[in-house]
Amino acid sequence: MAMLILECCTKKADYNSGYRDGYVLNEFLRMIDHPVDYHEISRKSDFLDLLSDEPCYEHVYISSHGEVQGGEAYLQLPRARVYPEEFPEDCFASTELVGLSACSLGKVAFTDRFMQQTGARMVVGPKKNVLFADSAIFFLNLFYLMHCQERGVKSALARTADFLKGTRPFTGAFTVRRNR
């Protein structure tokens, strides 16, 4: 089954700063012959339309900026914010794992509302600010274990966390939220 990658860091400043971990993950998955549906998204309407088309993907990866501050929690697109309540209802109900490469969006303030709205069963994302390069290493390792080593999500997450635990940028950076 194909994986959906949404690269939402599409501003020229993002390109120049190397904020293209979705692109990097896409190239890696293509290298190992894993089917990928890759989209560069900058407009909110395009983002929501794509997710409204009843996507059926085993895994979804969203690369963007994110913010959790005070009472607000949102995915930051180049031209707009997307709040958890704005995602299409149950758009990830058939998805095993949603990976969010967006600072702070692994926090409960975002993930609880996001999971309730989208029907996502498992979300992995950073609970603090992380470099896009660090996020890319985390998710490359995770998806490598899942797709090349045929490990299940839980095993791949445990191995990825164990592999990266000795590096300072990763200590406590990523969190896993499961829908109960």
C-alpha cells in the first residue's frame, strides 16, 4: 500500500534552509521501491481537498511548521493555519500511522483534538522544537525499519527511539499517541 507524503514547507526560505524532510523521505522510499504519493502543498484549500478525497494510505507523513502556544495548536502552511477541527472528519481512520514533522505538534494540545477529528489511530510527532534534519533522521530510520526490515510500527518505534536515545537532540523529542 502506498504512503502519502505532504511536503508543506514550500516557501523559498524553507528550501534555502533545508526544510525539506518530506522530499528527503520521498526520495528514500523511492530508492527502496516503496510506493509513495508525494505532494508539495502550499494552499490550505489544496491540503484539505486532498484529504477530503477519502485517502486510503497505510502511512501518512506531513512535513510542515507547527505551533502549540497558549490555547492555540495548529499546523502552519505557507499561507494559512490548519487547526485540528478543520481536518476532514475521519480522513485517517484507515491509516495505521500518521507522522507529523512539525514542531510541537506531538503535544497533547494538538494530538488529542487531531486524533478525535481525523480518526487517526497512532500519531508520532515532536513535542518540542526539533531541527528538520533531526526529524528526517528519526522518520527515515522508522520507515526503513518498517518497510525494509518488515518490523511492525511498535517494534520500529522502539528500535528507532533506542537507536537515537544517545543523541542530545532526540532526547525526549518525539512522542507517540495512540487512540484507545
